[in-house]
Amino acid sequence: MQFQKKIFVTLSLVFTASMFINSCTVAPKDAAATSPYTITENAGNIHTVGRSDLTFTVKENGTPKSGLKLEVEAMMDMTTYIHTTPSESTVATDLGNGNYKVTVYYVMSGTTWQLHFHVNGVHQTDHLTVTVGGTMMNKGTLKGITDKIVDPAGSATPVTRTYHIFKSAISAGTPGSDSIDLFLATTESYLGMPAVFSSKILNNEVPSAWTVGTITLSVCNTWDTVNGTCTGWSNLTDNGNGHFTGSALTIANTGMLTFAVHLKVVNSTAGTNEWKTTGGLAGAGTGDGATEFKKINQ
């Protein structure tokens, strides 16, 4: 799916709006302006920072229609630039009876998110505007140190690659029986935020694209409340699709019902690896997995 690219400048805003429910009908607007399809967002949809499972009803000339290829992509229009957000797939799952489901992982909240639709490859509408609520603590963000990408805003200075860690599912509270499913994605450009897993080729890198080797994505099992650090990590299993899972865990509550994660990614092309950092755009950081971690809401 191709969309007009606008200049993107990096944001570090934190929004704390509550979650919102959106229900509206998309007016078809394809190239021929004669589309028989009407797409309605279901009233139960909740758009929030982090994982959002969204369902839609597609009707053809007023009758629910299954068997279509419905593509949904979320784009945020900030007036002077546009950026997308990660998703497991832009192709929605056909639930039958004209209903379709897609999972989106919103990187930030705001009132100008747009859902773009294609039916069988035909662009159906310019956008459906929705409000995304929630808090940035619903996800974790870690950055590269030497791991940098070409600046999509056009400057000659590379910027550090951003990794997004989303809670896909969690069951915590029973020591030794906790389970978790995290979704890992990265910003390659502001119109591309793919899932990350071993063997994935990452693009837009400086100096060149590289293949991901072993990924260490871990959750904290033992939290030192005195020193505010994790003293016991459990590595999650890379499922090869951006999802990392673990079971029989004791996920430590790091305060205010949060848990801690840290991330190391091997660049198998260059034969290097680094712990991703909280150090920010300058790439500052200790490179130490014991101190470089991020807290996420349980």
C-alpha cells in the first residue's frame, strides 16, 4: 500500500488521554468513485497506545460481503508529516458474515490517526479519522547506539534506530505460572515499521542493510526494590513473526503494576551486537543490559 510521504520530525511527546470508542461509516472513494463497498467500523473498537484489535463490517451494495481482501493501515497525520505504526499484517482476517479483524499496534496517542482501506487492491477512502487514547507506558521504546538509520527527514546525520516493544498478552500474578507475549517492531522509515525477528533483513541502515541474528528479549523475574534494578532476567522465545513468548514465569512487579524488559539484537551481517538503550537520539547509553531496560504497564 502506498501513501503520500510527508516530512517527519521526531517527537518525544507523552499523551495521557483516555481510551475512546469510534463507530462510523467510511464513504467509498476509489479511483472510479463507483465502489459498491461500504466499510463500517464496529462500535466495540477501542483505539489505544499499544495493541488494538479492530473489527470492521464490509457491505457490497448494502449486503455483508465476505471473501474480500481487506487491507487496513493506520497513519498519523500531523499536518506537516505522516507516519505509520506497526501491525502484524495490514491484511485483515475474514471472520465471515462480512466481518473482518486486524491488529494494530499504535505507537502514540492523538486525535488525527487515519485508517486507510483497500478492498481487493482498490483504495476505498482517503481516510477514516479516529482518536487513539492511552499512555506511552503501554509500550516500551529502546534505541540503538551504533545501530543507526538514514534520517527520513532528510538531514545528513543518521539517527538511532528505534525499537518498539508492545505487550500483546500477559497473565501475571501467580508466581511460577505467569505467561507473556511481546511484539517487537522497529522504525525503518516513517512509512515503514516492520516486525523484528531472527533472519529479518533491516533496511535503511547506515552504512547498509543487515540481517538480524539472535535476539535477546527478556522480562524481569526478580526486582531489587532497594536499588531499582533487575537481578534476574528470563529470556523469551523468538517465534519468528515479531512475537516473543514465555511461560512458567514469575514476572516481577517493578512498581505501579509495571514490568521491565531489555533487548539485545545481533547484527549477523557485521558480526556485532549491542544492548539497546534508553539513552535517546544521541545514542548515549551504557550498552549494559543490566541497566538499560524499559518499564511497561502490566
